[in-house]
Amino acid sequence: MTITELTPDEVLGCCRTALGMGIEPSGLDDILLAGLLRRAAGIHCPCSRTALRAALMESLSYLQPDFEALADRLDNLTEAMIVAGDLLELSDVATDEPDAKGTWVFAAPPSFVVRRTGSIFLTGIAPDQDIFLPEHLARRVVRSHVTQFIAPEPGEDLIEQLIAHGLHQLSESVWLRSPKAQTPEQLIQRFENQLASQPTCGPVSGLEILDRDTKVTYYRGRWGAPRGQTGTFVARRPQEFGAPLWNFAELADGTLKRIVDLPLRHFRWRGCDAAWHLQMAIDRIAGHPQQYRRSATDAGVRFDFFSPLPLWAQRRLMVLGHERPRSRSLFAYEIPVAEAAEEEKNLQENLWLVPTDA
């Protein structure tokens, strides 16, 4: 028996082939890493984000030169896959698992959404399978970052074929559902009313606040420990297991007075989505609204963002367009010209963002 030594790129090439992605390009790009995450989720979910990351980190430990950066890449891709609908957080589903933590994720069932262009957005994960489509359809899938699309051929009833293979069709209106439209003042008042109903509390170790007086175009730099501020702030506090919890907090001279966990009751989205939306309202009322950069491209209109968007807003961009490499921004999407005006209106009227040339 002959034993052949494979290089890391050859092993990753085998992974790419097994996932139906062909053999190009080489290396561990985000598209391959997202495919490996789907495969791992199909095996390990339900589990925590940490457990999912650890499973893949162990598998890739000898294949990735920049191993220290791999954890951050996996965390970012996991977040993107939750937005894309491949993964569901525990708060999005009902479960009888008594030991499930609030940070657990589940593999969503294979589904699809028909885009306005006629192409089809694929989402979900088949347990213990690399590909949930037959080979003749799988090789037509176009991948961009974590998203997967397939376009119908002339005269083809692609929807019927996908349903016949067990995929569930999601209506665009349900998939892109967003909270009821309201003014920034109304949104802030709702959260402040909830906060005012909470009892006073003592200090919380490790509490961080999102400082409303900091530069809106540098999201990570806005976070820090309280430093004498007074008022209400979006906040995060650590927990023993899992990711930090999102909160809305009242401070007096840097001392915590009241705190309420996010999301509030009867809010169907995640705590971070509630927090990011609330911060957009706070920044707008404070006179320095969050910003986006708009630029024309050969294929459409590019939008660069400097702060995270709530799931429902990012999902619209993900379904209507394509994520692009960031450029002096947190992330970017390219939208067809025909859809750009409506999406820009949504950003300005429902998220209170303003364009910038900076």
C-alpha cells in the first residue's frame, strides 16, 4: 500500500470538490469556509456558537496558516449565516431541550426565496449531507460569501423541481418582514418606558456601553466601559456561558442604575438587532445619524456601511444584491440599479441613515 502525502491546498481542494464547489480557487476562502460551516452545523447542531466554531477549528488546525485569525473569520461567517437563514438561534425557535443555552444555534431546513430578478436564493442546511440538491442542480449554484443562488434556465420550472426535492418555498414578504414603522422618538420612548419599570440595581462586572458621543463611522471604537456618563445607553454584559447579553441601561455619573435585557418581550428578532436599531434612533435624535456610502458600479449601486444593520435590513440587501469586499467600511453590498432607489429609501426612512461621501 502506498501512502501519499497531501499538501494543505490539496486537502482543501478535496473538501471543495466534496461540497460541490469545483476545485478553484485554491486555499481557504470565505466561500469554502462557509460550506465547511454548513457541513459542521449539519452534524453538530443544535449546539452553541462556541462549540460549532471549536469543531471546525480543530479540523482546520493544520490547514490554515493564519490560525489565530480563523476564530474571528468563523464568528463573522456564523453571524452572516444566521442573517442568511442557514442557522437559527434558539430565540427564533421552540425546543424541548432543557439544557439548551440562549446562544445555541440550529440548522434551518433547506428552503428558497424567489428573487425579483427570477433567480432563487437558497438557504438552510440538510443534516449529515454535503449538498441538498441533486448533482445537475448543485453544479449550477452560484456562491457569493455565505449566500447561494441558482437561476432558472429558459422554459424551466425550477420552483417545482426544488419543491419536489424537499425544499420549502418562503414568500419574500415573510422572509423580508421587518418591525412596524415608527419614528426614532417612538422607538426610544418604548425602550425607556421598559427601562423605567425596572428596579434599581447594583454594578455589573464587565459592563460595556455604546457611547453615543463617539464617531458613528467607527463602530468598534464606540464600545467601552462607563467613564462617568449619565443617561441611557445600549450596553452589553458578559454571562458565564455564551456570548455577552445585550441590554439597555441607565447610568448616573458612570454608575449603573437600571438595566433591561434585550430583546424586549414579543420582539421576534435577536437582542443585537433590537440594540442596533435602537442605537440608530439614539444617534439620529442626538444629531449625528449613522451613515452609509453610496457609489455607482458597472453592475449596479454599491452601499458601504460603517455600523451593523439589524437582521431584517441586512437580509433585504442579501436577497436583492450581493455582498462585496469592504472598503474602509464594516461591510458592503452591491444592489441592481432597479432596486437601489427603493432600498436607499428604506435605509433613510426606517433606519434613519444618511449618505456620506467620506
